[in-house]
Amino acid sequence: MLLTSLICYTAATTTPTSSFRIQGQVRDNNGRGIQNVVVNDGVHFTTTDINGDWQLVSDTAESKFIAISTPAEYELPQVNGLATGFYIPIKQAVNTVENTFILKKRSSQSDKFSYIAISDPQVSNSNNMTRWRNEAIVDIKNVVDSLNDSREVVGVALGDLVWDKMKLFEPYKKSMKNMGMTVFQCIGNHDFDKQFKDLNNMPKGSSNFAEHEYFKYFGPTNYSFNIGKIHVITVKNINYKGSIGYTEELTKPVLDWIKHDLSYVPAGTTVFLNMHAAGWNTAAEEGNIRDAKQLEEILKDYTVHVFCGHTHFFQNAEPNVKLYQHNIGAVCGAWWDSWINRCGAPNGYLIVNVDGNDVSWSYKATREKSNYQFKTYLHRRFHQSLRGTLRTAGVSQPWLAFTYHCPSWILEYRGLGTELNSRTPQGQPNQGLWI
């Protein structure tokens, strides 16, 4: 296997820029090559040949990982339930003759699985970590155990894993081990090292950039895999400027990456897209990415479910008939200061059940039974301590709070025997109803 360094010099500066021809293989656990596996370096894409071999020319100033998109016929690579083995750091790849990905073929293939989407753990200190472990992790693991009796379970944390404290990546990662599911991660605005700008904004070739600690623990920020009939994509949609400054946007390099990835996916496929910030929120358009229209155009040939967080405010949106956005209530609620989100929805996460192309979902409140949907309070009668909790979360005085809402739902409700409203528009909390 050959590894060739291509060194170029510009006449004006005599500054070397290096790219490397990197080669490798994708093999099954019996050593046989796997054909047509998509391989990328974050910029360039290729597929494996009939022998399972691949080759890329990569610029190490831009590319930080070689990654594969695991085919549905093979198990998702993981160690102790943490997704890994689908990527190789570029520094390792350029110094290794054998860049081999090993995949285990499924003993039987099913189009049924469950998908656990978790928004904003956002741990900041030991108290947050204790609540995350004792409330969220315990609750999620119990649900996963019940689902594993009938189907495979995959999980994704949708960013803001921590709150600007890189040293907490280690205990956070440890807390996600052996959950009974393969768990993937997505980067959020609080997962960058605030000393630096992100890779896209630093001078090309910089050794320091804001994603360096995230890369160390979780791998690439843009990647994909396949399970059942679903193609799953995770991307970075925070343009990080350093010192906790950022804009919500994918940027052209990420939009190009999505285009390239989907070029290998047949039109009409159902796609799950994970990203931190939302694209199509309707409540004051809070937290929406700037390039949502460009993203919608790229996704137009697919049936897409977008899973996102960031706002700590539960919203669903349906920009068009083939695109549904789930902006999920945060598992930390109002930053672990309460047990509810800013909209009044309880701390929780989304359970998505998939059967082929049929997708259904329900919101699971932590600390509550699976069938918990809403709680009512008589006006001016809820306990004084609850008032404090709501104020901490940024909520006024709701007397009826639902945990989940679909844009197409019509909700009828009565108070003191009188019908108050026959339709509940989303995003109008001043009416006293939180959805």
C-alpha cells in the first residue's frame, strides 16, 4: 500500500503546502473487501472498488479525518456503546500504510429500529453532572432496555454536550458508555474551545482551532451512516468566531459536504438530519440558521426529519410536505436550574420509532412515566415554589402545559366547564398555553 506526499511551493512565498495521497481498505470481519462504501476526508469523496480499496488526495490543512458511511447491511461500529471505528484521524492516516476499516456484517437485517434524540445535556459543573447521570441517563437507559427487546436502538446527542468547559468532555463521554445503544454526538455552540475560532475561521493550516478537543473525544463533526432504510447525517451548523461568539449557519463548506454525501443516496430516501441549531422555528424564528433556504433546496429530493436543539424551547415545524423539523426540548431544561424548559415543557428527550420509511415519535419527560403528556394548574393556584421554578426558566404563569405539539394538531380544551379555544397556535405562550 502506497502513501505519497505531494509537496508544492509557491514562487512568491516559498511556503510549502502539503497534500497526501492516502489509500486504504474497507473489509468485513472475515477479511473480504466491501464494495461501494462511501469514504470522505471532510472535503473529497470516493467509494471503495470491488476489492474494498479506496484512495483520496487530502490536504491536511483542511481535512482532519478520513471517515466512512457505514452501509445498512453492517453493524454500526462502536466500543462500549460509543460510536467509533468509522473514522481515522488524518494525522494517523498519513503516517499509516494500512488504513483499514473493519465492519461486521449483520446476522439478520431489519428495517425496524428506535432512535433516541437528546438535546443539550449542557453540563457545567459537578451538580449538573450528577443530575445528568441520575435523572437523564437512568431514564434513557430504562427506555432503551425496554426497546432492545424488539429492535436495535441508536442514540444521538444534538450538541451542547457541555457548557464551554472542555475538561467535562471526559466525564460526559464516560457517562454515555454501555447505554444499550450505539450513541453518536453532534457539536453545539458550547462544545468549542472558546480560546479559538473554529477551523473554518482560523488561518489555513493553524494547529489551534476551536474544535480540537471535540475532535479528540468524538471524531468528525460531519458524518453519515445508514440503518434500515434510513440515511442518517450529522453536521456542524455553528459558525464559531471565538470567545463564545458565533452565528447559526452551516457555511458553504458544510453545505457542499451535504451535497456530496447525498449524491450517493438515491432520491426518495428517508433522511434523518442531526444538527444543533434549528432551521425553521416559527416562534420569533429564534435560533434559526441563516442558510436554511439553501439547505432546504439541497434536501428537496428526499423525505427528511431534522432533529435539533439549541433553544431549550420545544417547537415542531413543517416547512414543506417532505421536511419535518423536531426542535426538541432540552434534557437539561432551563440549564439544570429547574425541571422544565423555557416553554414549560419538561426536561426530556425524543423517542423515534422507525419501521421501513414509517416514522413515529413521542417526547419522553425524564422523571415521568412514558405516557405522561401534560399537567394542568388552576389559574393562580399552583404552588409558590413552582412559580419560582417557572421564573427561573423564563416562563410566566401557565395553567395548562403540553409536552408535545404537532403543527397539524387541533387541540380542544375547557376550563371551568367553558370552551376556551378550539385551536391552539404554536409559539404564542402569552395565551397561557404552552405547547
